[in-house]
Amino acid sequence: MPADLGATGALALRMTSLLLRPPVRPGTVAEVVEWFGAMQAQDLASGLWSLGARLPGRTVTDVQAALERREALRTWPMRGTVHLVPPADVRWMLELTGVRSLAGVASRRAQLGLSEADADRAVDVLGAALAGGGRLTRAQCLATLREAGLGTDGQRGYHLLWYASVRGVTCVAPTVGTEQTFALLDEWAPEQRRPERDEALALLAHRYVRGHGPVTDREFAGWSGLTLTDARRGLTAAGDLLRTVRVDGEPMYVDATLVDAAPTPAAGVLALPGFDEYLLGYRDRALMLDPAHRAAVVPGNNGIFQATVVRAGRVVGVWKRKIGRQAVTLAVRPLTPMTTGERADVEQALTRYADFLGLPPRFDWSS
């Protein structure tokens, strides 16, 4: 009979998995991204801090340099959302999960006034423009499409750029200044792993569980965009790499090595970005987020997550940044009562973020 961890034990395991506490010790951007398998990063600044928060002492410049070295890249591997992924795994992930986001593409194109021929032509145009190691900014890509007679107004341009990446022709390369750039996937990440389908399902299942567990099969299906049947197939195929535990009576999967490591209880204060796997890696976030605070973290339930303050594994506040030339202003809104000492702990956590940016912090508790 699997052990019943209860909420406290489950939260301690998730803190270990998600925040890379000992015995988990990845030391590079590449290792962090591979640990998770994929990290949501539609907002680049948030994605950079998701990495920085797990790599103490690194700066935003360090993380950007690692992306320039191709330790990870951004594309749309699942759920139609941009993620950081290991470069060598991009193609099989697109074929396994990204393709599922194409299911409703015909109706979306019709809404935009685009045809299948338009989309396929955009892929060809971008492929030719980027061939030979080229790298174009988003604006240059859109201009190239317009020169070929393709409309990019409204959401058309975004759709065509997304489509080319999901088809595995392009990928999102690091920014140049503040501008997003695109490159050919085959040229930016030429060395690709080619696992068989069941092996790919097992690999994705293991990485998700390792970076998020304890989790259910439905959580894996929701995160990956796979059918529940394929999600269960992957979890089964992962075999001895996973173990089953119970959390308040519900069966969940954990990484076999972590469940034997006896993680310490959740403690400390962290400042996490809004689009972070700590919350976005799940559909049921009750273990980390009080339902009464959900509206503060996702105002209007619009999918835009606020940056969070986490204490002992639970979300206790939200924060915003305003970057100036001389300092970064960090506005904090507590969601639970905080003592003077607890506020000092929050400021210390946010100072880590300011150090990451290389700017002195200014704190604003007025909100």
C-alpha cells in the first residue's frame, strides 16, 4: 500500500521538485530546463527570472548568455503556449504534443481570414528568408511576410509566426536588444534526439513528475496537452523511475529518487515570477494557493498571473516591478497579515531579484 503523505508531505516534495532544493542540484540553465522538461515562458522577463530564481548568484546577463549559447530555446511545444525547452528535444516534443494545438487551426484561420495555402506559404517564405544561419527580428519576419503578399494585420502575423514554429520550421531565438528574433530550427538546434513514441511519452512523463510531483495523471495530461490515455501510457512507460504515493487518500506520482530522499518541510520566503511552473504547472493549485486568493493572483481569471510571494510553500502575496535607470521599484501586496519580521523576509527575497537585474531595490508596500 503506497504511503499517504498528507498535504504537508506533498507540499514539501513539491517545493523540492519545483524550487530545486537539495538533493536536487542543477547548476546551469540547460540542467534546470531539462529537469522540468519545459518551462512556461511566453513572457520573456518572467522566464528569465524563473531560471534565475533557481540559479542563485546568476544575473539576467548570465541567463541571457546561456540562452545565446543555446542551452535552451523558446517555442510552442504544447497548449499553444511558449515554453523554454531543451534544444535537442524540441522536434520530438512538437511532434508529440505541439501537433495537438493544430487541431483547431482551420477554424482559427477562418476567423482571421487566412487560408491553409496562406499558412503554408508563410512557412515557405520564412524558411527561405532564414536559410543559411539567418536570424530575423519579429518586425523583419512580418515585413518579409507582407512583401510576399501575406497579411499580418491584427492577429494574422502572430498566427503565421506561431504556425511556422509549431510546424517545426522556425523557433524563437534570443532577443536582440528588446526585439524577439526567429531562426530556423534545423540550423539553431541541429542535433535532435529521436525517441520512439512510447519512449517520448515516458521521457515527458518522467520529467513532468520529477519537476512537479506529487501529481495525478490528469495533471500531467493538462500540463502536456496530451489525451488522458496518452498521459497514462507515458506514466506507465516511465516504469521504475516513478513511484505512487497517496495525498489525503488520492493516488499521485512522484520521482522515485525524490520520494526516498525525505525532503525537509517547506520553509523560507521566495519571490517568483507570474508565469512560473510553481503555479502554472497544475490545474489544481490548492496545495500552494488558497482559493480565496485566486482572484488576486489571476485578476479577472484571464490567464495573466501576477508575480507571487511564497512563504513555507504557500502564496502569501503578489508583487510588481517597475524598472528605472537607477533602481527597480518593487510594489508588494500582502494577501495574508505580515509582521515586521515577515516583511523583512519578503524584502530580502525581492532583493535577490533586484540583484539578478543588477539594480538596487526600492520597496513599496502602499498597495
